[in-house]
Amino acid sequence: DGGITQSPKYLFRKEGQNVTLSCEQNLNHDAMYWYRQDPGQGLRLIYYSQIVNDFQKGDIAEGYSVSREKKESFPLTVTSAQKNPTAFYLCASSIGRLKTQYFGPGTRLLVL
Amino acid sequence: AQSVTQLGSHVSVSEGALVLLRCNYSSSVPPYLFWYVQYPNQGLQLLLKYTSAATLVKGINGFEAEFKKSETSFHLTKPSAHMSDAAEYFCAVSDGSGTASKLTFGTGTRLQVTL
């Protein structure tokens, strides 16, 4: 079945630690996105990538980094510079002129 | 810049009653508009989208939305609520430019359905 997978479902971060969230898609979509969701704030765009080896900052990129070495994969690293990382992180992908975004199941990041 | 306003962070309806979730948008170019639904601890699922074809858009699970340019609105409706409709609903707008579609989301409306 085609779709978007995110792992892990839950992730715990210690102070000063970098953690990486995985996002993989087998939909052959060109563009991929990372969003952060906090209660009452909707979704906010962290980074997005239109093609392999290229990505752009979204609205809240500080404290995060990404890579896009393969079309199928768009991992997100939450660095120690992100002082308030506790949130629900959603990955999405899109293709074509209408550019509808399809979402993965999400990763919940908690700080120990 | 684009923006989306969803009036009412919480809406409660009785089972069988009309569901109306409000969405107003701001966009400098003809927009693409979307409604997504999110169940607890899950990702977002596309309900329906407007892409400049018919102004009345039908989606999954009996939902529909009407694009009204004069009112800059894209309200979501369902004639008869079901208990399974209880979830959070997000309206989003895109200007459709470029290869990637940057979506701007509203803050969401949590729908409660009571017996």
C-alpha cells in the first residue's frame, strides 16, 4: 500500500540532545513537508523540499534541520537549540498541479 | 500573505443535527482551499478541496463546502451529524504557486457530537 510512514510514534529527548524524526513516502511525490502542531495553534510549517537535495525554511525553522538525499525520505532533526520541542510533528507530501498534501500519522516528541 | 480564520475553536451539535464549521480566508491570488479532519493522535485526512472548478465541493463522509468569493468564505457543512464525526477540523489555503504548495492552516475547530 502506498503511503507516508513516520517513526517513531513517540520520542523522548533529554536536555542538550539532538533527535531525528523519520519520514518516508512511497507515493513518488516530489515535495515533502514538516509541520509542528501545538494545541490551539494549528499546524506551522518548519521546512519543505520541492526536489532532492533542495529544501527551504518554513515559518519556524529555528532549532531544526533537514536533509533530502532521496526522493522517498525527508528526516527532521530537532537540535538542542530548540528550547521548546514538545509537540506533535507531522510529515506530508504532495505532487502535481493541484498539490494536495497527504499526511503521515505523526510523531509525538516529549522532553524528559 | 495568506491567512485563514476559523470561527469557533469548539462546536457542539446533537447527533442528527446540521454541522456548520466556518472558515474565512485571505489571499492575494485565486486560492486553493482545503478541509482536513484529524482524529486524536493521528495525522490529517483530506475531506475535500476547492481548486477553481465547481464552487460547491463534495467530500468524503457526507461533508461539503461552498466557495464564496464575495464573502471570502469556505464553510464546511454536513446535513446530519454522526457520533463518528467528532474530531478536529482544519481549513487551509494555498496560493498554488511553485512546485511545492505551502499551506496556511487555521487554528482548528473541535467538533463534539452529543446524543
